[in-house]
Amino acid sequence: MLKTMKTPGDTKWFVNDRFGLFIHWGLYSQAARHEWVQHNERIPREDYERKYFKRFDPDLYDPKAWARAASAAGMKYFVITTKHHEGFCLWDSKLTDYKAPNTAAGRDLLKPMVQAFREENMRVGLYHSLIDWHHPNYVLDPHIGPYRDHKDREALNKGRDQRKYAQYLHGQVRELLTKYGQIDVLWFDFSYPKDDGSGKGHKDWDSETLYKLVRKLMPKVILDDRLDMKHGWDIKTPEQVQPQAWPRVDGQPVVWEACQTLSGSWGYHRDEASWRSTDELIRTLIDCVSKGGNLLLNVGPTGRGEFDERAMARLEGIGEWMKRHSRSIYGCTQAPEGFKAPQDCRYTYNPEKKRLYLHLFAWPYKHVQLEGLGGRVEYAQLLNDASELPLSIDAWHAQQLGVDQTHLALTLPQQKPNVTVPVVELFLK
């Protein structure tokens, strides 16, 4: 088995649970056209605040419904945007007035959410943006934000002090790590240093001081890799891509999590038509685990506080598959070296139970040959219904197929089981 780089935080539960829910929710949900709408459309701070802040009224917000939907989908942890790049805070921060209690919502929206997910036995993760297009001391740069190419950007920066903004950032992190109990994941986003100093990196966030604060207040928390620090993080976070192999740093495998959306944006997007199918999302989860990783799958709630029907349909579809196949996901990882999955298939492996799981992305005709598994399997069954599969094929078919003695040839039902991705559970000797 591959041994991952040692992490400062507690990742033992993380590599067991494998599947989490990302939630991007803020004022941008009312624009309903991407969480970066303020950046994309160069909306000035005053206009953005005037249009969306006073009108934020999520009257249908039911965090228990969110938590039930995530749990039913098989998700074991969640990560919520406490503050995205727009600077708006979901909780009752004492350091700003730009927060949910001062909108029509009239309350801390984070506290009942954390409680609801805990009641579903899910771990708690908090996303917090390092970037802040609203704060008066945040220095406007030429790369990110609504003022990036504004003709008066330099004049607008007069009097701004990035060091004071970093103190504000640290103060809010202190609030989040002291008001809501045990936090299992802290997901900072993001750094963009440039060679000429025009971007923002660890010096702009005072990342080293922030890191010490986090580890002091929450020693076991899992920290992502976006503070622009070479060391100290726990997980790598490839975004909107699917790694071709287990990610490595300095040649050593790392704990990792792919973060991806159901469509093209993270925040609620009313008119987006690029929604991924349930089938493809399930295959993505399997593929992550087959490479030793997790999947953090995002939902962007509406401005009224609901998961829309497109998101719910996909969560329900994933949950239907997970109901019968989750043991090929939880506690599983990449198969041992030398176990090569057939074409259009993925292996996951549970090292504690010594079981290998063959996920068939395409249903083969009658037989499947498993390289190197001849004589190494004690029993095989379809996971969806625990129906036995023979560990051999008849001599006539074996002769035609040229079955190698080092291979295991399984005879499959001619008709594909009525599940999205069939799984064969192999009990190794």
C-alpha cells in the first residue's frame, strides 16, 4: 500500500469517509449567474451592496433539509463558505457589519447549519476566503476583483493597509474556531502570488502567523494547501479537474481531495445548462477513491435558501447508488501495486477487510478477465444484491479467450444489473 506524506492535522477519518458536500452560498445566489459575478461584471462595491445586501432574505432556508439530503447521498462531511470573495459573512461576526444578521435574514445562518449537519453525524468544514472585495483595507490589485482594471485603481488604494486587513482576516478565523465547537476542516481560498509582487501570497495574509493561530486553536483540524506555504497543510485540493494518478509532492503521495461542481459554477446559476449527469458524478467519485482520494461535490443553494431540483435529483441519484455500493467507497483506497483493472473499470480496495472492488463502467459481454488474480480470490459477488459470481469459466470459453492461468476469469450475467455502475466484490485469500 502507498504511504502518504505525514500530515499535522487528523486525516484518519478523512481518508475513510471519502465523500463530502461543498456549499457555496452568499449574496451572489440572488444574482444567480456565478459566484464571481462581482468580478466578472466589474460591479462596484457600493452597487453590489445596495442591490443584494438588503434584499438577502432566505425565507425557505432549512439547514436540516440540507443535512438530510447530503447524508442520504452518502456524504460524510460538509464544507460551507462562511465568507466568499465578496466579503459577506454568514455568521454574526463582531468585526464587520457586512453579515447575515444585518440582512432580512436577521440571524446567524452558520450556527443552525453546523448543528443540523452534526445531528446527521457529519463532520464540519468551514471555507473562508482570504480575498475580500468589500473590506476597506484590502489592497486592490490588477488580477482579481471588480477594480482590477479600473482606471482609478491606484487612487482607490490610497489609505488602504493590507496589514490591517490581515489582522481582520485573523480575527475572523479566531471567531470561527472558537464559536462553533470542533471544526474538522478549514478550507482557505486562495493565494495568487506573482513574480513582480502584484499578486497576493503568504506575506499578504501573514500566513505563518495565521497558521500558528489555527494550529493553536484547533490542533486536529485538516487544513488545505492554499495559504501559499510549502509546509503545514494537510491536503492537496485539485479544483475542477480529475487527476490522472494519485497526486504527489516531492515524489511522495499526499492526502488529496478533488473539489468539483455539479455544473460550471460554484454559486447558484439559474440559467446554466452544463449540468453533469448522475452517472458521470458517480464514476468521478469512484475514480477519486481508486486513486486514493476524496471527492468534495458542490451545491449552490438559491437566494431563498433551497437546493434546487437539479441538485436534489443528482444527490438522490448518487444516494440510490451509495445505498448498495458504499462499502466500495468508505474505508477504501487505491488497489495494491500489481492489481491492474481491466479496460473501462476501476478498482478500489479496503485494506482492513482485504476486499477488492471492481467497478464496471462499461458492462462486458459474459466474461471479464482480472489480470494477476488467478488463485488469489476466495469468493466473488455482485455488490448490489450479494449474488454469487463463479470464479471460473467453462473450458470451451476459456480456450477461445486464451485465459492465462495467472488471470481470474469471471462469468457475468448477460444482462447488466439495474444500477448505475455495477460493482463486483472480491474477497481475497
